[in-house]
Amino acid sequence: MRKFFIFIILFSVTLNLSAQELNCTVTVNSDKIRGSNKEVFKTLKNSISEYLNTTRWTNKQVKTNEKIQCAISIFILEQPSPNQFKGNIQIRVNRPVYNASYQTTIFNFKDDNFSFSYKEFDPFFYSENGFDSNLVSVLTFYAYTILGLDADTFSPNGGELFFKKAENTVNQAQQSGYIGWNSTDGNGTRYELNENLLSPVFSDFRKAMYQYHREGLDIMYTSTKVGKSAIANAIFRLQKIYDLRPTAFLLRVFTDAKTDEIVSIFSDGPTYDVSKLRDVLLKISPYNNSKWEKLGN
């Protein structure tokens, strides 16, 4: 992605400001589980893929090229009992850039609080009014979170409805006993992610997501200078969150998805004075200092 701005213009992406459905690639890695029936993991993968990709998450009609491109990778690390599993789930979501072949990552998140019960050929059923399966609830939560994050990049606060749907999933799961759904479960949980996305305290994150993508990346095809300026302003907006909460979880969520892309954008032409930008990035994401030092070089 070094020559970020030399876009191969292959198609014009339709900027649909309404929600899109999912095109999710699913992988299930069970290498850590020995002496087990491996067929159950193949069935699990197929069932998850069918659930995510065939469920009508919205009431919108979408075309194939409008579906959200995402990937979910599940790593099974333990099997405490025949039908109980523990591990982690990694979610990656891409978004097309207007008038370009480039796909930008908008979410790259690893959830380590993942355990579930599953018997081969178990049906996947989700109720908005109750809790039945932690596996299905986790998948549903991330489906709505994916839809919300994507919608936020196309219209200001466009993902509100979907984040509310995800919040309902959180609420229904809080009495389940599974970790990740409650405020007392620590940092980096599903609860914290959803609470932060809906909190007015962190509203600048969602504003920055719109500014970065719709007013920044999507403008690159007409003016890289204007696009870069908008992207920088989106990052400056995140400093407001840092000034209020220096260790805010959403700052990590943003930079986990965007670090390499930001370095590529501002290491390529046209010239942009990155001194202030570098200072802000060093504040909001100090663990990426070695990468931020490359800006402008």
C-alpha cells in the first residue's frame, strides 16, 4: 500500500447512505484442541457463516457489491468439557473507498472474552427478548456493531440504530454468567465497546469516523490534498477524547484499524506538514511511536 494514492480506478462504488448487509468470511481454528472430533468445527464454521450472511439484519434491499466485506476468525484454545469451548474471536471490517479499488479497514478487533456451548448441528436462533446462546449473542452483537460502524462512515451518526440493537444484545446477555457483557468484566469488553460507541462523552470518535472516510478517503480521487487535510482534521478531533480520557478504549480501537494506513497516507505525496499530526498521534497512540516517527519520511 506504499503508493496509496495511485488508485487503479476499476469501478465507481455506489455511496449508499443506508445500511448494508454482510459478506463475511468465517474461519474456525481448532489446532489447539487434540483428540477431538474435528467435524464439529467444520459444521460450526458453516453454521456461523450461514447465520451471518443469510440473516436479514436490516429491512434494506442491497446489491451484492453493496454488502459489507468482513472477516471473523475464531480460535478455539480450550475445550473444558465435550460441548464447552473457550478462545478468542477476531473481527475485521473493510469499507470501499469511493471510485477506487482500495478497501480501507474500519474495524480490527480481538475479543479474548469468548466462551460458548455448542453441540454439532445446534440451531442458531436469536431472540431480542431473551438469552439462549452465548455464541449466537456474540455473533449478533458484532453483526450489529459492524453495521453501525460502516453506517457511521457514510453518514453522521448513521449507525445509531445498529448500536442500539447491539446494546439490547448486551442487556439480554448480562445475566448469562458469560464474561464480556458487564461493566465489571474489565477493559476491552463488548460492554465497554458498545457503551463507548453510544456515549456522548465519546461522540467525537463517531464524528471522526465520518470525517476520516466520507470527507477524507472518499475525496482522494478528486483531490488528495483536500482528502489528506480532512483525514488529519479527523485525527485532531480525537485529541478531544484524549484530553478528556487519555486511556480511552476507542482511541485504541481507531488506531488498531488505521495505524499503517495513516503512515502510508502521510508518507506519500502531496506534501503535508505532519509535525502537529505526529504530536497528536504520539499522544493518542504511544505504543505506535516507532511508526509515527516515520511520518513525512
